[in-house]
Amino acid sequence: MKILLIEDELLISKSISILIKKKGHHITVTGNGVTALELLKNTKFDLIITDLMLNDISGFDIIDECLSKYNYTAENITVITAYNSNDIINKIKQYKCKYFIKPFDNLVKTIDDIINEN
């Protein structure tokens, strides 16, 4: 599986990347939303994992672009976020994306769940 991870917290992105590689998948990692959009123009990924609060644009911007310009479906996108307010969760649900709330109780299980649902 070819995976794009968009996460600006270095420890989280490194941890997720290591676990995904151990499972035999190819992963591209960026902490920048604009860079992610450039990657999406040129590469088709099987799964996009995005944080919502990035340094430059929001994960919702990433989702909008994926759905409107790059022919992804909500099933191809998983959101990871520390923001678990009802408004945020409801907006994620409107997109019909899968989501996981940080901090993760068990990162290994979370990665298994993300990959196995795709």
C-alpha cells in the first residue's frame, strides 16, 4: 500500500512512519500541507493520513482538495487529530472520513486499525 502521512509533529510522524514501514507499506511523510498537495498532484496514494491542524493549511483543506481535484473518496482518507470537540468531530463525519483522536491509547493498534480499514 502507498501511504501519504501529513503530520507536523515530528515524534508522531516518525513513530507512525516506522510502524507502517514495518508492516511492509511504502510511506511518504510531510509536515506541510502545501507540500502534501504538490505530492498529490503527481502521485496516487492508496491512503492519506492527515492531521487537522498543520502549520500552513488545515487538514480540512487537504480533504477538500483530495475529494474535489484528485478523485479520492472518503474511504482513502483518515484524520488524526488532538481536537475532539463536537464541532470538529461532526465536520469530520460530514466528510465521512475515518478519524482517530490523539493521543493514541495504543499506537500499534491504531495503525493496525487505520491500515486494516483500507
